[in-house]
Amino acid sequence: MLKLNPNEVLLKAEDSCHNKTKGKFMVTNQRIYFKPTDSNNSNEIIIPFNNIKEVIFFSKGVFREKGLNIITNDNKSYIFPLKNYNDIGMLINKMY
């Protein structure tokens, strides 16, 4: 699972996906971390709060998928569907 840095605390975790890869979306007091559930997939995503440019809340599609689009300082976009997107998004907004 997630190896925490010194003085790091896990604040929220939720099942999500990124580019059709299922995994666990986690927010600590230092970063955002996405860990794929497939043990053969090592494409973890780590986004430190000081690398976040913008957090966009979204609701789209026929089934009204909701989630967060996290834009980094190098203009990369990471889209995560989340059930509790509003609470998690507000938490992230307080951190960066």
C-alpha cells in the first residue's frame, strides 16, 4: 500500500480510476496518490500539493459521472471519477 513519508498522514481514500485503470485515490497532508489495484500495473501517480495548479470539479455524461480533474504546474491533466468528489476536492483546495 502507500508508504507514508515522515510526518505524513492519510486523510481520505476512495476507489477511483484513471485512464480506465482501477485503483485507490488517496489524499495525505502532503500529496495526492493513485495506486492501481492490479498488481501488474506499476503506474502510480504521485502529485505533491506544491505541483497543483488547479482542481476542477466535474459532472458529465449520461450517468452523470462526477469527479476531479487535477491540473499540475506542467499543464498535465489527471482525471479521477470520485463518489465524494466535493468533499475530497474541498480538502485538496485547502492543502495547496
